[in-house]
Amino acid sequence: MRLGFLTHVQGHGDDWVRTYRNAQDLFVAADELGFDIGWVAQHHVPDGGGGLSSPWPFLAHAAARTSRIRLGTAITILPLEDPVRLAEDVSVVDTLSGGRVELGVGSGASELEYAAFGRDVSRKRELTTEHLAVLRTALANEEAGTEGFTIQPPATGFTDRIWQGVFSGPGAEYAAAAGSNLLLNRATYGYDAPTDEVQRPWADTYLAAWQTPREPRIGLSRFVFPAADRRTALAQIGDDVQRAAHRFGERGAFPPNLDLDGALRRFHAFYGHPDEIIAELRRERVLPVATDLITQFNPAVPDHDAAIRALELIATEIAPALGWRPATQSATRPEPQPELRGA
């Protein structure tokens, strides 16, 4: 199992410099702690759950501040991107980082975002399919966009580094048919059953449909916030979780007016003392078939020191109890190299 963390790059208030600096610090801390992958989520409007509209400049900066952690998007909203232009950005960051990029894509859901970019939200699945085909072609260094054009710098080794976020069994089957790795969200929407109970059949469908001659990967995103105890954890996450649940309720994704316990259940939250979280994760239905555990605090925005401490507890206590071992530590800042080389 690989260990990752995901940040939606959220903050309280309008101090964007501090929000972005804190998110970058999470990447540095995770790199030092041995996390395998750091992920960011793209959102064009704050109500979508995050504040990062342009993930690739952010990841380029994170690449310069870290030495070994992989850098991914979960997700880039593919229908709103020019796939050839996206392939160029991805290849540049991959080259700068020494081949550390993981590219997660999905269709998104915000009607406002689609309207802002002049796209028809009713065509989101069709656009995702079309753009993914072009993106794959471009990252394979084949002609894309027009005859005679290939991206620069040439991309290297993206066959097994493209992920798709899905929210249904048919979506999982489609991702398998496309040869993409699978990303499963921290929560499901429109279901009363627990998130892992809903998602396990999706994972099984994906594995049954897999035909590509390599091992598939399943990235399982989960809300994990360890602290000294549940009371301490709730002091950091409770208000944010309940506010987010109310926003989801207004959109019809969650039942309206959930109390805190109901909100934590809908977000499938693991919180409290590390021993409590370990016991709960050992009962998680999807984790046994996952290859990547992706921990996140969203929709909560804990104090920065509490967030760093939570990453430490995940890496030193929780993940090792589940069988994970940290990668070899190396310097936070890579030494300048005479030339850029792929991993």
C-alpha cells in the first residue's frame, strides 16, 4: 500500500497567500514523513470545496520544495481543460520534478464552473471521454490537435499514471476499460448506506472489468483526522464538517439539516485517537482492495499546527499499523542538477 494525503487548499477568510503557503508546507512535511504521494483537488469556485483553480503551477512549486514525494491531482476537471494544453503543463511539471507526477482526472459537477468556461454541463461525460482520448494521445507523444504537432517536452511513462475519479459502478467499469487507475472519493452522494458499503461493489466491478496487462491501482480517499482524543479532534473539525454538510444538503447531495454525528457519518470520517482510527480502518470495506490510501482533512480546515501534527500521527502510528512503511528519507530540497532527468 502507498500512503498519500490530499488537500483541497482551503483556508478561512481571504488570506490567499497564507492558504497557499500552508498547503505547500503540508507537501514539505509529508515529503519528510515519507508519504508516497501528495494530491491536490481543482476547484474553480469556493463553494465546490476548495480554493485551487490552477493545480499545475502549485505542483510545480511543490516539486521545487520537495525531493521524492509524488505529485498528483485528484482531480483535474478534464472537460474544462484543453487536453493538449493540459498535456503540456503535465509534461513540464513531470520533467521539472524528475518524473513524479500522477494525473487524476474527472468530470466535475458544478454548473457554475461549466457556465464560466462556456461548456455544457449536460455533456460532461461525453466531454470527459473525448478529452481523455486526446490527453492520452498527447502524453504518448503522438500527434494531437493537428497533424504534425506533438507536445514538448516529450512526456515519459504515463501509461500507468492516469487516474479517473468515479461515482458509480458504470463509471468504475469505464475507467477499467480505459486502462485508468481508479480514484474513489471520501464520501458518496445520494446514498443512505455507509460510504464503504456503497463503494466496495464499484471497486469489485473495476477489478472484474480490468483487462490491461499491468496491475491496476485503486486510490481510496478517506477523511482521517487523528488527535489526542475525539474531543480534541472535534474541536478542530466539527464546525467545518457540519457547515459543509449543510451546503451539501442545500444541493440535495446529503439529507438537509444534519446534526454533527450525521454529518461525520456522511463524510465517512475517521477521527480521534490513532488507536480508534486504526481499529475503524481495519473494518473499512474498500481498504483491503485499495493500493493507495489517500488521507484528507477536507471539508475541515484545522489549524496549521494541528494539520501538521495529524500528518505526523498518520505517518508514524496509523499507516504503519495498517502495513505501510515510509519511503527512504531524503533532503527536503533537492540539490541542483546539471540536467533534468526523468525518474
